[in-house]
Amino acid sequence: MNKSPKTTQMQIRVSANEKIAIQRAAARAGMDMSAYVLARVLSVPAAHFQDCVRDCADPASSRFALAELNSLLSDLTAGELRDAIATPPRPGLSPFLGNYVAAMVEYACARRAVAVPQWTRSIAPLAEPMFGSKLQSLRLHLLTHSPPPFRARNIFIDSTLGDRV
């Protein structure tokens, strides 16, 4: 989550019972009320997801960022995954990386029985196939063993979410 200095204030109206419930929940979590409400509203997995996707846009570190995103999506619970992927990534990814990230999210959703977010549907599949290896002899294997979300986006790989290359 962003650790920038807090320079503004926000007020919300709640009933006396709601305030007591928030105070109790914050105390159980070992947090003050502001930190508790912020943690509930500004999801840590969502911020981490956005950071990983932003890092994918940097050509010098995109492979490492994809590995980090892989680890993040693999480790999230169903509820955390829903929170993390609710907001679409900021623009700036190449069509290949946009499709790769969308396929990773779709694959993670299938593994956790979570609804795929609408924003993934707005990313058009690649017009030309991309293969995870330049070796011609591997193409048939990649064509037949790529996970469905990747195949649907014209990306043919052998490693999937949770796997290590």
C-alpha cells in the first residue's frame, strides 16, 4: 500500500452502533480505526497487483515482474484474488504483456473458482501467435499444452501460474 504522507482528511457518517462495531473490529485486528478502515477499503493485494503490472511495462524488468505477478496470483486466496484484480491495470502495457497479464488473471480465477473480471474481456487477443520458445520442434507441444486462457489469447507457453521456468 502507498506509504505517502497523509495530508487530507475524510469524514463519514455512521450510527453509534456502526462506530462501536468498527472500533471493536479494529481492536481485534490490532489497529486504530483509521488504519483498519483504510486496510478494508484499500486492499493490499490490489496495490501489490497494480505494482506488479506497472513493473511489467518496463522492458528491462518485465520477466522478473511477470514472475512476481505469478507468485502473487498463486498465493492469493479466492477473496484476496477478487480484491486484487477488481480494478483494471493502468494503461501502458504492450499488447503482448496486456494479454499475458489477462491470461494469468483468467487462469488464477479458474483455479480459485472466482469470476473473471470484465476488464480482461476488453483486451483483444493477439493477432499473431506468440510462442514461449523459438525452437520450431517445440511448437506442436506448446500448441497442445498451453493452458486455455493463454491459447485463447494466441500465447503458447508450457509454464503456467504456479510453475517456475
